[in-house]
Amino acid sequence: MNCPTIDKLSQYVDNLLTEQELVDLSTHFKGCKDCKHIVEKLNEEQKLLKETLQTPVLPDDFASTILAQLEPYEKQPKKPAWKRRMLFAAGVVLAFGLSTTLNPSFAKWVGGLFATDQVDEGLKMASNAGMAERVNREVTDQGLTLKVEDVVADSSRVALSYQIVNKKGKIQDSYIELADSNNEIFASDQNGERLERVGIGWQDGSEYGLIEFSLREQEDLEEVNVKFDLVELNGVQGHWELEVPVDLKERNKFTTTLSLNGVATSMNGVNINMKEVRFAPSSSELLYETSYTKEEQAKVEEKIKHLEEKFGEEIANSFTNYGTAIQYHIENVEKKAVYHHNSFLEGKGHPSDSGVLQGSGADMGKIGQVAWNESFVPQKEDGKLTFVLDGVVKTVPSDFSIKIKPKELKNRPVSFEYEGNFLTIKEADKNLKFSLRKSLKPIEIENIFTIKMEGGKEAGSSDLGAWALVDNKGKAFLTYQSGSILDEKDENDRYKTNFDIKSYDIDEVPEELTLHLLSVTRYEKAGDKWEVPLYK
């Protein structure tokens, strides 16, 4: 994965990304200090915005007064959206695929939150298999009660449903702020070591909230102790402290593990080394490693060295994120694909997943070498699954470049084609940006040099990565890229795309400059069919 753009990181801070984008970014943050630093700065700015732009409190009768002045209208049913807040440690983010189709008030009669469609299919299946336990632990302060109702746990994760109830017994909004508060929710193992991979989900109008801890890559866990240490609920200051012990010794017996060590192949410059597959009641996990082949590694390192000499180490390595990955699907005995990973699915302009719960990649210390752990919704019926390799993914250095004259673009846009990307550079100029700063002069105006391009992308074509700008005096500038690849096609049957390339260091618009593409991600289909049985 290439380094994300400033806009993408800002969307991450604002919780506007999809589950898969969150997974991809969490994987990237583990090995990229630059992006982690930018996220910290964005969080600081967001906090300042909250402090500076406080929302005034409206009178209690505001809603009723306004509604009384409106004309009657026919109410349309609206399906509430399940909201997610992902917190991460060690580069892992939990990803929920959650929706709601069952009235939450009915849940308590049929098994609580885990009997509804508010949770993913894996948790529902684990609950139906008897893995849910009613705990009913609660703590009360300042007229509010925090109640943990049910726990679903196996070797892959621990999930808890909770409620917030006022002194009249009325269910309150289940949102708990963790990122920007002194509230803490964490879990520890039998040795007191913290497991800080926590995700929280809530929904307007629901009676429940969800707390989930990933136990992936945790070995020999016998028990988990989940602790709530909250100092604010629903805007009320207080202290709600609660512990929920979860015994895993018996639950671990429901997990089966199949070693795949020794199963490996190489394809198009990428090594694939399968490790193991685990089947737990709430998820199925696949562990494997990818890396450059020896020959590909040498070529990549040589090209990186050339880029460092040409543009400097900071620019050549900041947002390039050279690496390896794979595309695959998993099929059942009927040869039907039940899971897809990094696949170009019909109608999608970019690689996507199907049936995936969460995923992570850990840098193994060498360029391109990654340990992957991906989990999927378990199959409802026992059956023999087979891994099928569809292709490999490589992010490697690029030598593509194109010259532009910024002041002439308005009348004479510059078009180019590169590996299935057909783009037109339409604008290159300085734009004003207003931002809040903690100073005597809170409004600061920044001039940002921005290059705008748009066009189309062929299905399965390469993704353009990081760029560098070089002016007519030979000075190189670091850039930040943002953009989108739509699922909508243009008149040439290509997926519509648009990109912005920004630089904060260009004082004056140069007469001429050169754009250098530093990295490109290529998707190369498997020539021969390579299958790995995921059963004994």
C-alpha cells in the first residue's frame, strides 16, 4: 500500500472511511512513522476545533417548537446506520461489517444484541452455537448505569454488548468516547499484559453498544479480563468502573488449527509462504507471508537507491511504501467462491474484499516482506475449503515522468497514459486554505500548490503511487496525493478517476516543472492455477 494522502488521513481522523480502508491504513501505520505523526497532528487540530467551535446548547423545547411550525408530512421509514469508532495499537484495527434489520427492542427476548443483525455473521453464528454468555454486570454513578449484558468469546475475539440506562430505567445513547477523553476500556491476559486492540460500535436508536477485542496473533490465552474505567457517560461526569472476566480455556477447544508450513510458491517476482489456517466459531483466519524474490529484491533496491540519489532519501521513501501482497479467493467443495481478497469484483474500479471480517499486515523488517493475517466469516456448514491464488501485487519504483507548464494548462491541458491510467492534467496553481491554529491569530491562510488531474482507469490496471515535483531550477519537492477511483465508468468504459497532487513548499508557481512518479502498484494475474487445500 502506498502512503495515504493528507485528505485520506483526515478522513481517517474524522471516521469517514470504509472498514477495508481502515484495515489498510492500520496496516500501513505500523511501519510508517511519518503517517502516524501526521495523524497525531490532525487529531490535535481536530481537538482544537472542538475547543474553539463549541456548539451552543439549545432550549429543551427547541425541537417541539420548530416541529409545531412545520407542515405535516408523511414519514418515510429510515434504516439507522451502525456507527463505528476504531481504535488501534500495534498497527491493527478491528473492522466490523454491521447493519441493522431487526428492531433492537426485540433483541432482549431472543438473546440480546448477538441475536440481531447489528453484529457480523460470525458473531451471530457463534452466539447460535452456544458461545454467548449472559453476564449482567453493572455499575451505577450519577444516576446512570453501565450494564454489560452478554459476552461472545472464542480464540479469535472477545465481544461484549452493553447498555447505558438512566435512573428511570430508560435506555440512553450507547456512544462512549474513547479517543479524546480519559475514558478507558482495555483487556488484559492471565499475566496482566494488556491487549489494546479494541473496537467500539453504536447506533442511533439502538439499545446496545458493542465492544470487541481482537485476540488474533495472541497465543496461549487462558483468560481475558475486560475493564471499564470511565469518567464520562452521555456528557455526565462521574466514575464507572467495571470488570468482566472471560474464561477462554474451554472455548479454545472449539478452535481447530491446520499447519500449512512448507506450502509455498513464487510468481512474477513475489514469494508466497503459507503458514496456517484456524477455524474458530466466530471467524476463520488465514496466516501467510509475502516477499520479493531474490532477483526482484535486487532490482527494487537498485531503483530505490537511484531515486534517493536523484530526489533525496526523504522524498524517495516518504509515501512510496514498496511492498508485496496477493489476490486470492477461497472456494467450497462445489468450486463456488465464498471469500475474495484484493479481487477486482464486477462493477468495482478498485480491488475489494468479500466476506472479510478483519485483516492486518506486519512488516518483517525487510523491504517487501510482510506477514499477513486475514479473517473471514465462518461457513454455516462444515465443508472443505480451498485457497486459490488469483495473482500477486507489487508496489515498486517507477521511472515515469511528464513535463507541464502550469500557466498554460487552462488553455492546453496535458494528457498522458501510463499502465492503463488515462489522465489529463487540467490545473496547476496555488490555492488558499484556511485553518485554525492555537495562537493569538487563530485563522491562518496557507498557499498550497495543487495539481489537478482527472480521467479514467481500466479494470485491473496499475495504481499510481507517490509523486515528486521538480521545478525548472532542478529543485525537488515532497508532495501529498489525494483522489478517488469511482465505480462509475466513462464513455471509454474506464472507471472515472480524479487526483490532486499538493505541495506545501512551493513559494511561486514555476514556469515549468516535471512530475516524477516514484512508485506504482501492479496487479499481475497468476499464470498457473495454484491451490492449497485448507483441510486435512
